Amino acid sequence: MSFTQVLEQIPALNFEKSQILIRRALELDDPPLSEADQSIVESRLAAHRADPASSIPLAEIKTRVRSRRKS
């Protein structure tokens, strides 16, 4: 089955199965993180879990980036 045929089947899957399939397909295109990068991700995730209020919502980040582009 081709990648295109697999994508065409996604709407027939339940939400959980479609998310797993999409995630795995995306992982095929991404090289694995180095140990150093994985360590950074884990430490930042731990910091977020310890203090979720310290995170910036994605909408706010997008607004900041867009405002910098216009300047």
C-alpha cells in the first residue's frame, strides 16, 4: 500500500488509531534526536510539568512572531 493510499484510509479510522498512524508517519520523516537534544527536551518538559503557568500559549507565541515580522 502506498503512502497516499494509507492517507486516504485515515478518515475511516477512529481518532486514536488515526493519531497513531499520523504520528508514526511523521516520525519516519524526522531523524531521531541526539542524546543532548533529547536531554534538553526532557528537562524543559519537566520544568513545564513543575510549573505549567510558566509556559507561553502557542497563540501568544504566534502573535509575537507575527508582530516581529511586520516591524
